[in-house]
Amino acid sequence: MRLRVLSIKVTGGMIGAGTEEMRWTEPVRPGDTIRTEIEVVGARQSNSRPDYGIVRTRTLAYNQENKVVLRSTINFLAPLKPRA
């Protein structure tokens, strides 16, 4: 989660809106080095909060051997920019 917060810059912050999938595919051990790739796979305006968008992201986390150790799909709310 820390890597996600540090790597995705959202002006006004982001609010968690649910996890669709979170699967640990390999064990993570003390001393392992982890890197992540986060891809935005969808975005739409919220029906219930029209000043926010719902962003769907897919995350892969890799260990030092380049093995996928985590696969997740996460949704969050982000404030929309005001229209000019």
C-alpha cells in the first residue's frame, strides 16, 4: 500500500473504493526486494458522487528474481478537476 500511495500522485488524495482481487502468488521473505507496476485499466465518473471519478488499477509486484509475487485489482475514488 505504501508503494501505491507514493507512486500514484492524485491532487486532493484518493479514497479506497474496494479490492476486486488480491492474490499472493509466491512467498515474500525478509530481505526480498519488491518492485511494482501499476496500470490504470479503467476510469469513469462516479454516479453517486459526480465530483469524483472511479479509477480501476491492476498491480503486479515482482521480487528480485522477477517473479510475480502479488497480483491485485483495486478501485479508488479521485476528485475530478473542475471544468474551465
